[in-house]
Amino acid sequence: MNTNLANSAAVTADKYPSRISDKPSVMDRVDPVVYSTWKAGSPLTNEQFEFYEKNGYLFLDEFFSVDEAEEWRAELKKLQQHYEQREAEHVIREPGGTEVRSIFAVHEHNERFKELSANKRLNAVIQELLGSQTYIHQSRINFKPGFTGKEFYWHSDFETWHVEDGMPSMRALSCSIALEDNFHYNGPLMVIPGSHKKFVSCVGQTPDDHFKQSLRRQEYGVPDQESLAKFAQEGGIDTIVGGIGSIVLFDCNIMHGSNSNITPLPRSNVFLVYNSVENALKEPYSGQKPRPDYIAARE
């Protein structure tokens, strides 16, 4: 057998097939969660390492100072006002409305958020968990204004990044930085602990240019209710609450979502996705053309 052909087949093999069947299925994760071994001098404690590996997320309160976060919040408001009446492909509006829902690629279009994405203390933690140098796969600001902020339905980010972007393995994580106080009642992030160790193969065939609709309301790559109910029964649901400047790191495959915000209190965050340089994107596993770089950086 030709060794080169065998190696090529192994590299391009789809470890996590999804959206190829009319019935959902659940398979075990075959990738590690943490890609390094804890040692003295690590930016995280051994207990934090173990918590992240077991639960798929880690909350770090007051990681950034209030003063730092206030500067980013001021920048966020400037961007929101700037794009209120301006159209741009990297600006996503609420489903059924014109309010700004998300602004993508903020680490490229804004110097303050570029500096934040390269923060040494933050990157030290992330590189420890992923066991390598990293790059920004995706960045965005999520707005959830008071009274009108819409929900983000349950999903695994990796399912979409794998199928639509060609991310081969689960060697990426997200960092959500609170720019408003997160309470139980203003639509904070919810996660299902332990769900990151299973992969839900979703139903349906991805339409072309699906991202144009999915960034406003996702219809494909959505986990089935039976799998979600089982995950929640086994792991429960944790609601991440904390003050401005707190961060939550969560594995690319953990099931997460958030409720709509009908309170007067806004809930906005900076969302940075770090991918290992050893997990570079390939061609999308859906066989379709790649999504734009402002959603999934290919360099």
C-alpha cells in the first residue's frame, strides 16, 4: 500500500461526520480536552486544570480590572453607534429587526480589541490549555440590549466550525469577556457541563451560504432535543454570572446558549476564539466553499 496515500487519507478523514443523515447520533470525543500537563508555575492551578477538563469550561472572576473593561465597553458603544445606520458584511443584525446583534473580526478592525486579543496574561492561560501557540479563529462583539436582546439557541461551536469551516479537531476554545455585569436574569451564558466529551451529529444538509442566515438564527447544525435533554440530565446546566471584567473560557464542543433579555439591563461581551496553530483549517467537511475570513480566519 502506498504510504503517502495512506497518510493523506488519515489526515483528511472526518472524525466527526455531521449533517449527512436524517437522524441525529451521538459519538464519543476522540480528541483531548487539555493538551498539556499541569506543572508548578502554570498560570492556572491544578484544580482549575481538572475543572476545565471535566466540565469543559472555566470561569475566572475579575480577570481584568473594571477600568480595563470600562475602556472596552466605551469602544463597544462607539462601534454600536457607528454601525447603527451603516451596513457592513461583518455586522450582523437581530432576526426580524435592524438592531446590531454581533460585530465580527473586531481584533482586525479595532486597535483596542486587537491589543486585547494579544493580551499576554490571557494568552498564557489559553496556550497552556491548548498546548501550543494559537491564533484568532474568530472574534466578535455580542450585543444583548435590555428588553430586546434575542436568545442564542443551544449549540456546539465545533460542529459548525468543523462542517462549515474545516476545523479538523477539537483543539480550540472560546473566551467570553464580560463588558456588563452578568446576572441570572439578563440572558447570561449557559453551559451543560460534561457535554464537551460527546459529539452530536446533527441532521440536515447545509444550504449554500448558510452563514448569511445562521448568524442571525441558526437552523442547521442545531442539536436535537433528545440529546440535549440527556446531556442536561447527566451534567445539569450552569449559568455563568459575574461582574464586568470577568471571563469564561469554554471548550469548542461544549453545549451552550443563552436566553433572551427582557430586563432593562444590557448584557454585552467580547468573544475571542483561539485555535491551535497545529489545528489549521482544511476544506469544509460539507464540501462547500469556505465561509468568509471575518467568520473563520484561514491564516
